[in-house]
Amino acid sequence: MSFSVYAHRPVDITLPSWGISIVESRHASDFQAQVAHHDFFQIIYAFRGRGCLSLDNRTWSFQAHDCALIPPQAPHCITDARGEPLGLYAVNVSTQVLAPFDALGE
């Protein structure tokens, strides 16, 4: 059996019943970016590499030590710069976990 620590495509994320997960994705040099959207909040932190984050019809540079908040259902795509594949941590949080905080703003 062959196992690679490098991802060639985006990681499939399923939240556990308690609504929070943390995922690490180390992109391979041939990583295939895809537009994604989730029904949960996602905080993405880049720990290595360089690329671009596309969200809400805008594109930003995204590189090591950058962090982004992706809201639920927002189409987004992370593309690696040639020769500088990204390494990412994603903290995924269900809207139900954050629902009690909605009341604080009222």
C-alpha cells in the first residue's frame, strides 16, 4: 500500500457530531485546485508556501502565515504558486456551535 502525506486535490471534510474539526493539508507540487463551498465556517492558516485565495469574486495573495475566514456556503478556491505548494491548517466550525453567539449581538 502506498501512502502520501501530500494532497493532490482538496481534502474532503466531514464534521463530527460535536461540530468542530481541524484538518491539515500539505499540497503536492501537482495539487489540483477546485472551487469548494461548505455548510460550516472555515478558518484557514497557511504554514508554508504561496498562492492565491479566491472568494466572493475577489482574489488575494495567500502565503505562509496568512489566515482567512471562509463563511458558510461561500464558493472559494485556493491555488498554489508554481513551485511553492501550500501547507494549510483548517479549523472547521458548524454554524450550530456558533449559534449561541448570535444572541450576543442582539
